[in-house]
Amino acid sequence: MLNSSEITQYFLTMPLWEWLAVILSLAYVLLAAKGNKWCWPAAFFSTLIYTLIFYDVALFMDSFLNVYYMVMAVYGWYFWQNKQVDTSSNISSQSTELILQSWSIVAHSKAIALLLLATLAIGFFMANYTSASFPYLDTITTVFAIFATYLVAQKIVENWLYWLVIDAISIYLYIAKGLQPTAFLFCIYLIIAAYGYWSWLRKYKMQRSSVNTIALEVN
């Protein structure tokens, strides 16, 4: 376990590229919480750096995961810039801001069930055929992070609830593995995720209220 002085020393001696990746990652989460499309360029360049960093230290699965994040950054940038239509009211948004969406409990339950099945299958392989630590917990954070990133790109409000759980589990894993600096960063992510959910939910309710008002005026 690292003490506070060792953690401070770790951050002070971090390479410039790693610092840049951390700053861009924090910028991505903050901008995403605000619904700002510039979160995606920040995500692209932070994950590009992490892809190279993880590959350089032979963490190939982490490197591969960041390649996925890079692809989703391009997808998110494209998707957030296009005019979206609220299919529930057939009212088109005249701005370039992507309309927030919310999935039903049933839809989320089905998605979670499929993700848990994938976690069990991959976790079983990792537990029995690799030397992975915490194979099931490590797998569940990876599997759900892939899905949650897709939800962010789609601007599904509940994506932040997934990140709250993912970040909490990740904090436990990183502390258990002695990675206190990374655990500290994920504590920050956890706080931002809570803010992101509150912010997106508030905007979603305002959006629905505005749509309902327009629908009444049209009728």
C-alpha cells in the first residue's frame, strides 16, 4: 500500500505523455457530463496515448480496449453532431445538439442480463486459462465499460449509473492491487459520474417538458 507522500511523488514524477492522457481523460468525463461534443476529441487523444502506453508495457488487452474507445470517440463525435429526432413525439430538433434519451427498466434489464452472461463466459475463461487477478471483477468492469461507452455516444441518461458501479468496482480493484494513484483518479471519476447523472437527468426532464409544451401548442 502506498502512503500519501508516495502517491504525491508518483504524480510528480509521471511522464509528460501520461500526464497529458490523465488531463484529457478528466476533460472527457467533465465535458461529457456537461453534454459538450468536445468531449470526444479529448477522449480520442487520451485513448490514443493510453493505447501506446499500455502496448509499450505489454498490457495488450488494455491497449486493445483503448483502441475500442478511440473508435467510439469518432462515432460519438459524428453522432452528437447530427440532428436527431425525438421519435416519441415526432418533433425534430432544429439544433445540432443531440436529444437526450432514456431507456426503460425492461430494456436495461435485458442489456444487463446479456452483459452478465458475457461476463460469466469471459470471466470463466480468464479464471481457468490465464493468470488474471480478480478475473470476474476485472471482466465485469471491462464488459460494462464497453457498453456504457456506447450509451454515452447515444446520449442515454442512465449511462452514468453504469459508470457509478464500474468506477466503484474499479476503485476496489486498484486499491487491492496497490494502484492507489489510479484509485484516486477513479474516485474523481466517481464524483463526476454522479454529477453527470444529475445534470443529464435534469436536462432530460427539461427537454421532455419542452417537447410536451410544443405538442400541446401544435394540437
